[in-house]
Amino acid sequence: MSRITFATTLACSLLICIPAFPQSDEGGRSEVSAQFLGTFVHSTGQNGVQQSNSDSGGILASYRFFFSKHHGIEANYGYSRSTATYTFASGPSGVEANQHEWSGAYVFRLPLGSITPFAEAGAGGLTFAPVNRAGANTQTRAAFVYGAGANINITHRVFIRAQYRGFVYNTPTFNLPANLGTERVTHLAEPSVGLGLRF
């Protein structure tokens, strides 16, 4: 419930702030999109323990507001599920977890007729919530977010969005005694594609 409350508060705050920003004939647009995503985490090693994640898929919802033709901000929420595997000398140990991500970023776009490339950079968080694993605790990690992609217009209002985003963050340990001290900076690659609406 706390995550839902946070997401609702964030969305409402963004909507309330919209009238305060100047709008131009070419800018001041809002965009929403829903996308299917893939998650691919770089394997890491620390203190003799190798950590890897299963590749997975999920969903991504985004809202963007543009102050001008080129400059805007966005808010994102994504969900996926994967298994983190820790390889110890005594053998592997896995933790299946729901992964919730939220982020905010600055977006630069370059409208080129029916195609609009964009790049983004910002910050966010990843929450890892274990599924049916005794002793494992939910953890949230701060993340640096960057990405690039393009919107391809179907109509004046409807578009296809294809993009790549990357997250840099510390790996979770789930506060399991065996995992303590094994966290390390890693990289999550997240390609996605879906539909969007401009209004």
C-alpha cells in the first residue's frame, strides 16, 4: 500500500504542477506510454561470491511533460520478476523476487517529422521484494538511470515508443546472513517497446 500511495502522490504532484509551466505552440505536451520490457543484469563477483540474475520481462508505465519543443521531464514505474543466484563454495542459493522500479528523469527530444529521437538521464530506485523465501527481507536500492530511444508517430496523437534504459545500482543482499558483504555495483539493461498517447 505504501508503494501505491507513493506512486499516486507523485502522479498527482506532477499533474498539479503542469499549469505552472509556460507552454509554447510546439511544446507543453504531455505523453503517456505503456511498454513491455526485458531485464538483463550484469553478473558480479565480490568476496569470492558470484551473483547473477535470471533474464526476465515486465511492464513499464511512463508519463512525460515537455516545457518546450526539446526539454521535458518524465516519471516511470516498472514491474518485473527474476531470481538472484549467489554461488558460494558450498553451492548456489537463489532468491526469487518481485522487482519494482520508479524513476524520474530529464528528457531531451529532437522532433524529426514522424520520428522523434530522445535521450534521458535521472535517478530512481529499485525495490526487491522476495517471494516465499524465509528470512529474506525486502530491500530498496538507489539507482542512476540513463537511456535513449525514439517515438514513431502512427497518428498525430498515437505513437510507438522503442527505447533502452540502463540502471546502475548496488546489488541486493536481502539481509540474508550468507549474503552480507557481497553487494557490488552492477548494471541493469532494460530495452522496451510499446504504445503511447500524446495530449
